[in-house]
Amino acid sequence: VTLHDDSRARVPIVATGASVLTPLADDVAALVAALRDGKSSLAPAADLGGADASRFSAFDATRYANVRGMRVYNRATQMGICAARLALNDAGLGVEGGAPLDGLQLGIVTASTFGHIDTLLEYDRNLITLGVQRTNPTLMPLGLPSAPGAAIALAFGAKAFSVTLSDGGASGLGAIGLGARLLAHGRARYCVVVSAFTLAAELIASAKAAGMLAPAGELHVLDRRAQGTAFGEAAAAIVLERADDARARDKAPKGFVRAHAATFAGSSARRADALARACRNALAGSRVEPAQVALASTSANGVPAVDRAEAHALLAALGDSAARTPLTALKGNVGDSMDTSGVLQALCAFEALRSGVAMPIARFEEPAVAGLRYLAQPAELAPGCALLTSTSDSGACSALVLATRHD
Amino acid sequence: MTRRVAITGCGVVTAAGAELDAFWRALMDGTCFIKPLRGFTAPDMQDLVGAAVELPAADALPAGTDSDPRRARCVELALAASRRAFADAGIAGVYDGGRVGVAFGTTMGEERQIADLSERVAAGGAASVDAGFLMRSNNQRLAALIAEQHDLGGPVFLTATACSSGNAAIGAAYDLIASGEADAMVAGGADTFTRLIYCGFTRMSALSKGVCKPFDKQRDGVSFGEGAGVIVLEDLERARRRGARVYAELAGYGISNDAHHITAPGPNGDGFVRAMRQAMEQTGVALEQVSYVSAHGTGTPYNDLGECQAMQAVFGEHGKHVPISSIKSMIGHTNGAASAIEAVVCALALQHQALPPTAGLSDPEADFGLDFVPNKGRPARVETCFSLAAGFGGHNVCLVLKKVA
């Protein structure tokens, strides 16, 4: 939603509900507190070849949601349903004593590239080993990439729309942009943007074979010592609505989605330029100057090429403001949760803007790219906006501008 | 202000051909391409039928894209259709590549990567997982490889709404151009035969025992096809200024969700009704202005019934004067590609002022008094088309295409 020349898209969009499910915490404030304290949920996982991973072992769907048919869904779908329920509850929408929720006015945007993959793998393994007639047929529709989103929409009777965005690490911010755009165009009154990422052994094994994983205990983000990433389970959801609608029901917003912009560069050598362009477009779309950016939050994950692209993009986009704009990244604490990371970034950014304190980059010592204000400790924030960035391995780049006010 | 959006390029790869003229002629003749399949099998299943694509050599997968072209079939189809649409639009070098993006949809996308891995792991154990699997099994690469093929740097994304994915992608692309976020978009969908789909539909008793017969009283399920459809969308005013051929205006779309069941469509075609009504609200098109509805028309008892009920609910008595047909009767159900191919068909219907038929119709569903354009295409005055699509999970999208004076 770059808002510059579409009168419909100038409709202010606010976030009114939020939720997270991570091993560190299952509410946003507690997660941000843990991040400020530098806590980490990463630990070696024996079943993943000893690689570090952040696993939400304590997750129990029945603790968070009582949804019919929950047991047939895979872990990612269950986490997504639970996150959506918590976010709707936080928004005061029809879950636990809130305003009645009109399903015709509820849309779902799901950021999910691999949320279906363990079901698909299981179905396919069963076809090979058991044959068609002995393979559980209910797994088939749940093996579609759109299935987690469809199940979430079904759980909450969301009849306005249900769209899944499968853009890897860029999905989360893209999904927020898509949800805001659909609301601005009047296609629903409320939109839950939701994402869940779980640890599929085949994906982790492939990442390990590709040399993407950091040695155990050595995940360093944006740091000169960076040598790979670690994956982390997480789910997050955010409820968006038009500011007028939130005001009409006396719901105070957590903040505004000011603008989203997306670009692409297949070549990793051009990734920084493309992401810088997305940042500039998002800033222009939100009518925000680089000097007004109070916080930058990146999707840097410890893979040196990814981190360098994010850092160089911010240097280019923020210009003279780069050296004084606090910069954070959360994957050093909770691992890379791919599609979900962008939603987590957004929720943490809203909380940082609200509290005026930014969380640091875990275990940060020395930058890989100089010229930015990397936060090794929590820092107070000046009033302003947050600029969020993310990229996918395929080359999609996304930038999102959030604020606590709509100017 | 909202910009108007033009369709200036079309590309298809289907069982009915990849050249637009031949494709259109085959459809108008009512030729059915659903045949016994060679080269694709599924466990425990014999005598599979489907509408397979025979790609011209020029459309083969570029060297280096994947070491196994069979495994990367979906990518191959997507790249071929986009290359054809891009050339058809004559758009190369016209725009700043940073303002041109790709919106692509798929139902199963790279499922064959999963099947390939399953077989390798079954034979060689967990060590068979290779470094490229993470990247190859990511459906976003369909959109990404198209963008790389044409050196595009605008918004590039992959939508998944099951078998309405093509329309969902086209709708999202429309929004980006209408709002000024992009100048042009390459949009569409692709899917190939997958064993998940064949085996799953067999167990659900939703696979036709012969050839699908949409809107026929004897219909007994789906026949599948493979393929890809891509359209090039541009700001209408800029397209006119550059002298581009404009097939149609994409006037907008409607979207809805059933939230009813993970596979079964909602009751009474309610989701289709809401998608069509929203499409009319968003575009200002009155029901009397609708000349043709390209149906989802899969040939399953429930889908086709719901679509007929939706036509009745939206159009009332006027529905008898609105032809509706399903090209799936000829090229099979191509899943996430279907609605994108059908968008191309609507653009061609507007260009040729003719309607494609529902083939194989011998005993039409008569209760609703609808005109299914039986068996042969025919000339018609075509001003405005609806292109309807639905997907597992209840995802409905209705595109509105209009003739441009």
C-alpha cells in the first residue's frame, strides 16, 4: 500500500489486535521484554542433526483455542489458528466477550510458504508405502499450500476473503501490506494477518546441506562473525481494520500501517539495491522522510549475504540518517521463522514505538557492514516511525512503514 | 484517482495449444483434449486420463533451471506462458523494469519436488535430502523465475487460494496498477499433474470415470489438465499512448470465502454470489450489462449446482439471457492455472466477439434455464465478461473484463 496516488488507499489502517506464540513468550509484551533482556530460545536439536533451532515444545493447541476439528490439522495450522484467536481476542472481536464478529466482514491473509509441507510429505510417503486406498484421504486437501489459511478462515467463519501469500521470508510484511490494501478497498471490515512456521525436518536438512546453518551456539546476526542461520518455530497474528471502524467501536489502535512496498532482485548481487528501492517507495508512500524513522527492524538472519544486503539497503535508503537510526533484528533471539518473521517484526515494532524502547540485537559485537547504529543494548527511541525490511531467498524484497500516529 | 487497467498480452500453454489462434479455434470447435495419459503415473492407479500439454521445443525449460525437467514441469509451463504473454504484449523495454512485477498463482506448484524427494528418501534414506530442495520446493520460485526471465524488479509474489489462485493473483495485480504502485504486471497461474490431486480426488470419488461433463445431468466429477495462463496488465492510458493492442479492460474483481468446509463448496453457491455482487459493486457493472460468464464448471455435482444456483440468485430471470460455459470440458481442470487461462479466454471472447462452448453436453442441467453454449462456440455480442473461479477451502474470485471502445 504505497498510498500516494490512490484515493481509496489513503484510508488509514490500524492494528487493533496482536498475538505471538514463541518459546520465549506467548504474548507480545512478554516477548518484547524477553528480547530486551537478550533472552534466546535457540538450542541444539538432536533430531535436526544437532543444529540450533528454536522449538516451541510447550505448545498445546488446547490451551489457546477450542476449535472443532483441530486435531486433524498439522502443527503449523494449529499454531496459526491459535494465534488468530488470541489476536481477535486482543482486538475485542467476538471471541471472549468482545463485540459480535460478523464473518461476512472478516478476511484472512495468511503468510505461509511451507505451512502445509509436513502434511504433504506425510501424504506422499503414505502413498508410496501404503498405497492409495490405505492413505488417509483427509490429508489430501490439507496438503495444499492454501490449506493452513483455509483452515484458519474456517475456524473463525471468515467469509470476506482468505488469501495465502507464499513468498518465503518476505511473506510476513507482504501479507500485512496485502491485508491493508484489501481493507482500504472496502473488501472487509477486519482482517487477520496470520503466519505460523514449524520445523520440518526435510527443510532443515536441506538448509544444512546448503551450508545455510550456523554451527551450534554461533548464530550472529548483522555481525562480522555471522556464518549462518538457525530456524525457529513461531506464530503471530495481527488484526487490521480501518481507523474509522476502530474509532467507532472505541478501540484504541496499537498503531498505523502507513505504507508497504515490494520489489524484486533474483540476483543476490542486486538484492541490496532492490530492497533500498522498496524502502524508498514505502517511505515515499507514507510521506515519511528518512530522518523521521525512529527505528529500523531488519529480517537479517545470520546468513552473511542476507545480512549484508539488508545493511547496505538501509544505508542507501536512510542516507544521512543511517548512522543515528537505531537498528534491531530479532532472529538472533528466536531464530528465522521465515514467513512469520515479518509479522513478529511488526508486532515488536509497534510495542517498541509505544514504549519508546527498542530491543537489541542478540550477542551483537562487531558489525559486518559499518555505518549503521546497531543496537547491542536496549535504546530509547525518539518519536517517529518504524521502517521494517525483509527479503526472501528467491529475491522478493519488502518494506513496511509503521507509526503510532497518522499524519 | 484509480487508474484503469488494460490487458495487452495473453499467453497460454494448454492441451489445446500454445498459439492463441489455434487455441481459440480448438475451443470454438468444441474439441476435447482429455485423453489417456502417457508419462504420468500415480501409485496404484491405472488408465489415468487428462489433458496433457505438448510443449513446442522453443518453450522447453531453459538449461540450468533444474536438473530434472520432469520434476520442474510446473516451472516449465509457467515460464513458457509468461514468455508468450510478454512477447504478445510487446512490452519489453517499454517500462522501467522496477515498476513492473509478477503476481502468480498455483494450487500445487512444486508438488513434484515433494514426490521426487519422497521417492529418493524411500530408496536412499534421509541423506537423500539435497541442498536445493529448500529452494526448489518453494512455490514462490514460479513468480521469481518469471521475473528473472524478463528482468523485472517490481512487486513479485505468489498467491495460493487453491484452484482460484490464478484469479487471486490477477486481482492483486489489478490493485497494484489501479493504485499506481506498479505500471504493469505479469499475472497468471500454472499447475501440472500431481499424484496428490489424482489420488486425493479418487478417494473423494470426485474424479470423473470418463471425461468430465460440466453442467450435464450425467456429470460425475473432474477431469484434470495441465497448463498455464498469463496476462500482461498495464495502465490503460499508457497502453493506449504506446499504441498497444488492448484485448480488454480488467475493470475489477470480487472476492469471497465460503468458510464452510475444507473441500465442499458452501451451500447454494453463496460464495459465488457474494464474489459476483462485490465485483459488480466495485466495477459499477449492472447485471444487464453482463454478456458472458466463464464458469468454474468443474463437472462435479456440487460445484456445478452451486454455480447454477448463484447465477439464479444474482441474475434472476435475466440469467436466461447470460450465456455461461466451461472450457474445462475441453482442456480439463488445470487447477491454479484454470482461472488464468479462462481470463485469457474472456479476453479472446471480447476480441473475437464470440463465445466458447461447454463441450460434451448431451443432457444439460435444465432446472435453471441457463444457456451453457452447448458443444460449439458461436458469434455473440460480448461487452462484459465475468470469469468465476473457486478453490478448495472456499476461495472464490470473480474477474470483470470489459470491451474497450
